[in-house]
Amino acid sequence: DTGVSQDPRHKITKRGQNVTFRCDPISEHNRLYWYRQTLGQGPEFLTYFQNEAQLEKSRLLSDRFSAERPKGSFSTLEIQRTEQGDSAMYLCASSLVGVGTQYFGPGTRLTVL
Amino acid sequence: DQQVKQNSPSLSVQEGRISILNCDYTNSMFDYFLWYKKYPAEGPTFLISISSIKDKNEDGRFTVFLNKSAKHLSLHIVPSQPGDSAVYFCAASARGSQGNLIFGKGTKLSVKP
């Protein structure tokens, strides 16, 4: 399978705990995006990387969120001190520079109790 | 302020007939538009896209029409099949942006046998 993969698919945590999600993009794709989707809404952009550089962050990305892509391949998204409002589907997508189409992974469903 | 609007939350169509999903946008800087299909608990799947230099793009049963003067695009599915039942998202990216997509809230299509 050469598509975008995400791990874990589901995460249940208690408020105040830290969580980390992983995304493996399509191997030749140099751009990687993180989005968040809540019920009844479309995905909302959080941040994106070109290779290992984080080039843009949405104002939705509070200080409790941090993302990395250390070697320009996989990426991690960490949420510290989770809150109930962080409950959502976290989606990762990848693309090639200069190509507008992004391909999405299956998402990580986060539930904060 | 929603830049991409899908005003119909749901649409029901008989198998074999045409499904028409609509999308309006407000940002004149958008120059690339995409449609994604999403099943529950899965990530969005890319369907078809169109650049602002075109007014129509076809791929099998799927055709996207773009009316720049009206800031409107539509997705036609002919003939509709029960397997097309899903939520359809319209998305756009802006000229000069880093490619992050702005999504509508989605339209749930039900195709009845």
C-alpha cells in the first residue's frame, strides 16, 4: 500500500494527558499537511511542511500543539495537556510541490474524556 | 466567514439518475478546486479537480463545472450508483498560498436503489 498512513486510528485519552500521532506520507511527496475535522464541518488546515521545514501554521494551532517532520519523511503531531475541545478527527495529507492535489490518510480519531 | 460554501447538507437521488452537487466560493484568489468523497471513519478520497483556467473537467462518471463569474462550481455524477453514497466535500486553494485547502461543510449524498 503506497498511500498515506496514520497511526493510531483511534485514541481515547483523559483530559490533561499528552498524545502524539504519526503520519507517513506517500513516499515521493515532499509536502505534508495536517488538518482537523469536527462533526458537521469540513477539514480545517492546521499546518504544513515542505520537506522538513514547517512553513505555515494556522491560528487554530494553539501553543499546546506541536508538529515535526525531522527527516522530511514521516511527521508527528503532539497535543499537550489535552482538552475536551481537542476531540476531533486529525487528518494528514501529502502532495508534490507544484501539484495542487492532496491525498489524505485515514485519519486519527481523538476522544478526550 | 466561510470562503467555501456547500448550501445543501444532503441530497437524495435515485440510482441511475444524475447527482448534482453544488459549491459556491467567495475568494477571487482561489485558482484550484477539488472534490473529495468521504465515507464515515475514513479520510477524504480525491475525486476530481479543476484549474481556474478551465470551465469543465471530466473523469468517467464525474464531471466538474466551474463558473468563475458566478464563483460557483458543481459536480455531476452520471449515472449515480448506490456506492456513491457518501459525504462530498468541495475544496479550494488560493493563488500564492502554500496550497492549504479550504473546505466546505460537505453534502451527504444518498443514492437509492
